[in-house]
Amino acid sequence: MSDTDQTRAWAELALARGAGFAAFSACGLDPEDFPELTRWSRSRLKGTGLKPEAVEALAEPDAERVAACLEWLAAEDHHLVAYPDPYYPPLLRRIPDPPVALFVNGQRDWLLCPQIAIVGSRNATPGGLETARAFAGALSACGFVIASGLALGIDGAVHAAALDAGGATIAVAGTGPDRVYPARHQGLAHRIVDNGAVVTHFAPGVGPRAGHFPARNRILSGLSLGVLVVEAGTRSGSLITARYAGDQGREVFAIPGSIHNPLARGCHRLIRQGARLVETAEEIVEELGPLVRELEGELRGLLETPARARDGSEDLCALGESVRHTGVENPEQRALLDALGHDPVSVDELIARTNLTTQQVSSSLLALELQGRVASLGGGRYSRVGNDQEGQE
């Protein structure tokens, strides 16, 4: 097939109702060969065991909807990322029955970077919003891409906080890529496209429906190394995301709250069920650091693939600087290594030595810990690890 025919075929597969990755795999095809289904006769499709509606969708694709997909894809930075595509998120490949393709508005490179999902109530308290922003900012400063669902409340707060911290964020939508829900997040969605991506497995033209959001949550958790729940009532959709994360073998973190706050009860339930109680971003970094390093080789290989280049642009993955890169390019991190010795040093002393702010020192120390260049010794004291002499030239 030509590239144009391949794109059309994957669009038809993405639109096929009643089918998905597992159903197509059951036909005995490798994912690379899924597009061949669009060439099969109706009788051959019926013999595969596909649901009748899927057979009809493949045998007689909706020409108008396919045309709408292709029209949307014609715009700059509009992409259809199929399962075999090197840009397809590595962790999402591992979940049962992953989407056959994703519609992406923005820069595909961010899909390859280690992400953490931060979710919570749409009606969050001021304290919950402040906590969500603080965690998103600190984790973003460590190089994690912050993922969330573009909803009101906690979701919107963490998307904005990641961008404000100079990081990247991914919004997983419960609509087609040409729709923004809620509408008041139009401006935020534009910011995300410029410094991240809006991702969905729903085709252009699909509006918000109640049944879409659990499916959105499953993809959100599947993209991520772990899920952090900030505030959630006992019937919050965030608990659905956390449940999917647990089923997918991902880490689940929850922030405790007051026993008098009804939006803390969902988090407390998660903690009773085995989620890790966290009070600082550092605890999340410590938990996820080994998994990031485990994925290091796979991610590096993907990012160095020739097809990955964007007109000679530099690698967009922020974690490439904070985890995989052997050097230290961030001037704040370099200043801290200059100020650190192998004897324990307190945070207050580092602030005095470097003239950095408390936030700058804290976030840079977290990034250096994730690199394995700095060790936390307890009591707010740190030292450089091993024979690392970086920054002493």
C-alpha cells in the first residue's frame, strides 16, 4: 500500500465499530498487516469471528467520516499514530486490547517520554488545586511529562502548572481531536498543543458522551508509569483511572486529606486498597525512578530512530536531559553539583551557596536524584554520589 492508502486504511480501522486490537489479532494477523482487513471481502471478514457491526464497518466504511478524518489529518501537527508506528506510546502497547490508532494534535515526540498521570475532582477545593499544581510543577521539573484528562478542576490545574513550569503535558480527550470539552478549556488546549499533545482514540467529529470517559481514563492510565490521585470523592471518575492503572500493573499514588473533607474519601479508599500514600513529589520520583531506568534502552532506541527526526530538531523528550543524559545541561543542576561535596550538605546551605530559590533547589535535587548523581541522606541533607566529578571542572 502507498502511504496515502495506509493512512486511509488505518482511519477505517479506527472507525470500525465493534472491533479493536484484540479482535483484529484474533484474525491471525500481525499488527503491521491489520490494514489488509480493509481489502477483505465481506464473506472473508465474517469468517474471522468479528462482530457483525465491525464486518459492516470494514466492508462498507462510512465515506463521509473517513473523508473527515483525512481532512483533519491534512493539517500541520495533526497525526494518526497507528499501533506499529514508532511514535506509538511504548507503555500503551503493553495494556490488554490497546487502541489500534491514536489521533494526535501536537508533537508526537512527547508520546515517547515517561509520563505520570495526575487526576482528581472536577470540584476540587482550593487546597487540592494548590497541591495538584505543586506536584505537577515539581514532577515536570524532574522531566516527567504530566498527563491528565483536560477536565475541570484538578486536570486543568495540572496541565497549566506543567506548562507554567516550562514542561510538557499530554491531554487525553474523551472526544474527537477537533473538539474541546469542556469548552472553557479551549485556550488551555491550544497551549497544550504548542507544548505537548492532545491525544484521543475517538475520530474527528465525535462529541462528548458519558460512555467515552471511562475509555479515555483507560488510555490515560495506560500511557503512564503511574497515576497520582489528588482529591476524589467516593464516586469520582478518578477512581476509575486508578482502578485501570492497578489492572495494568501501574503504580497508584494517593494524597491523604482531612477526614472531614468528602473529597479526601476516595483517596483514603485507594490507600486502604493498597495505593501508596505520598506527601511529596520526591516519594513518587523514588518509586518510579527504577522503572524509568528500566525503560531507558527502549526509549532511547525509539528516540534515536531516523524517522524520529523533525527537520534536524533536538530531542524533545525532557527526561532525556534529566535521566538518560550522562551530562548536566541544566544550569541550576550544574550550580548545585558545583556546590555539593561528598560530605552531607543541608538544603539551606545549598540555597546560600547557589543563591537559587527553595523551589529551584528542591526540583533540581529531585532531578539529580533521578539521574543517580545525588543521594538523599535524610534530615534534609544531600551529597554527591560515588566518583561523580561533574561540575567541578
